[in-house]
Amino acid sequence: MQILRNTNLEAYRKMEEMSQEEVLEMVDEKGLVGRGGAGFPTARKWRMALEQEDETYLVINADEGEPGTFKDRFIMKHNPETFIEGVIITSRILDVEKTYIYLRGEYEYLEEELLETFRETMEELGIEMDLEIVMGAGAYVCGEETAILESIMGNRGTSMRKPPYPTVEGLWDSPTVVNNVETITCVPQLILYDDWNPDLRLFSLSGNVSNPGLFEAPLGVKVSTLIDLARPEKELKAMSLGNFGGIMPIDESMEITPELISDENCFHGTYSLIWIDETNSIADVCQNIAEFYTYESCGKCTPCREGSKKILDLLVKINEGKGSGNDLEELEELAEHVNSTSLCGLGKTVGKHVLTALEHFREDFEERLV
């Protein structure tokens, strides 16, 4: 796997011989984009922070709270050396005041190994850098960049309005770059290796399959190839792209690209594919996801706080055989309203699973109506 290639601090030494602008141009030309879900060009984000006059902070998002996603844990466990080298290189390029790794609470067992790797790397390079690991407390919303910053500053993990964006005004009103673990690990690899491939992605495969796990494949890989890797035991009917990405029908000939996924009104996110077989009703799957969103809503904005609960209530009513066609219409209208009026990325996807499920699997809901 490309993501497991160890750069052995050679990338750092190569970076030392380059100017800041040369590194930025390399990151840009090689096409590194964020691997946390948004796909924003990494070099552009770094430049936005460097344009500010204040001291800069770097935050590594290792919270990984999206259901069905486990790629960052895999990287930190199996290639911590290259990840830490990426942290150090990025900190140097951005000339940051302090770097934070925001680590998912359930990954606490990785904390000591990461700190030990960092200490050994500092000693071998003969440099000093201020790094702190902040443990997350299990809030899904803290996967959103502004909520992470609030949590690091000791506040309740709730999202803030943008703009200003964190690259302009983040931690303690200073410019802050927030990057994902996978993104940071790619930095030393693209610097050192000429054959680094920007199109390779990590796919987290789970659900109704006998071989769940993490697989590396290029963008454009066919759904049928991923199905063969996951080995379902029964006929598949749908795949859920995490919780926020939506639910789409199985088309084995489809190629996995952000554009083609968007054509199904879904989000690619972190390429977390949860396979759903024919024994499941999509109406039940939606209720399960709605329970998750209702629990995880931070409650700051009214559309998400009230809308997520109302969506869940309607789904429970329908699944108990007490709903009508009017309830489906209300469910669809409510999901669209919550998505369009909520404050942050969590709220703006609360209704995504409902809207895509009603678009592609409406019969699963209709068969339960009165």
C-alpha cells in the first residue's frame, strides 16, 4: 500500500534543501487534496494561512468519528513514523507556533506510541517543536474543523460560523490550518517519491459483508471490484457512504469518483462504504442513522436540534406502520429544510440519508404506510 511507505526522515532532509515556496508548489503540482472528506486543495489552504500576519497553529484531525471509517486509525497504528514526519514537515513549512493532534477518545491506546515516535524523531533530527495531543471526548460534531478548535480551547464542542475561516481566524483568533491524518501522511511521501499517486484512496468497507476492512484503490475503481474485495454473503441492494454521504443503489459497473457519486446526490466523504444487503429495509437503515444524528447534534442551531428529532419521530411512525403518504412528503420537506438552514456540516447532512433513500428506495417506505 502506498500509504504504508515509510519515508525514514528522508523527506524531511529533502525538504530542508528546498524553499518554502518550492514545497508549496510541489504539494500543489502533485495534486494533494484533503482526505478528511471535503477534498480541498492542501497547498491552497496552507497559502491562505501564510498570507496572514499572525502566528499560525496546525491542528491534525485524528478524531475520525464518521461511522464506518477507520483509515486514520490504520495509518497511526501501522505507519506512525511517516505520519509524524508529515506533522513535522507541515509545521516547519507553515512556521507554526504550536501543533495539536486531536485524537479520537477511543484511540487513546495510540497516544503513547505517537508521543514516543515524536520524541525519537525530534532527537534524531536534533530539532525542537511544540506538539500536544488533545483527546476527544466522543462528540461526532468535533470532526468539523471549527468544533475541533472550540474543544481544543477548552470550550464546548460546537461549530462556529464561517467566514472567517480557521485559516484566517482559528485558535485564539489566530490563523489555523486543520488537516486530516491521511493528508498529513501523504506530505512526506509526495516529497520523497516521484511515483507518488494522488489518485489512490483508502476505502473503508463494512456492513453486510464477510471480509470488511481497509483497501487501497485508485479513483475510478469499479463498484464490482470493491464488492469482490468485501465478499458479501447475500445480494446487495445499497451502499451507504458513511452516515452523512447518503444512500445509493448498487451499480456494479459504476466507477467510484467524486463526480459520479455526486450524480447520485451523494457525497464521497472519506470513501467509507457500508454495504446493505437485500435482507434490510432502507427505512430501518434511515431510522438507525436518524437516531445517531439526534444523539450527536450539539444543539446549537434550531434546525438541526429540532429537525433531527422530528425526522426521527417521523421515521419511527412510518416503521411502526402508522404513517401515511403525507408523512413521507413532510419527511422529505423537513430533510431539505434542515439541510439548507443548519449552521455546520453535521446539520447540513442530517437529511441527506433520508433524501437519497426516498429518491432511490421509496418503495421500502411506502410498503410500511397505512
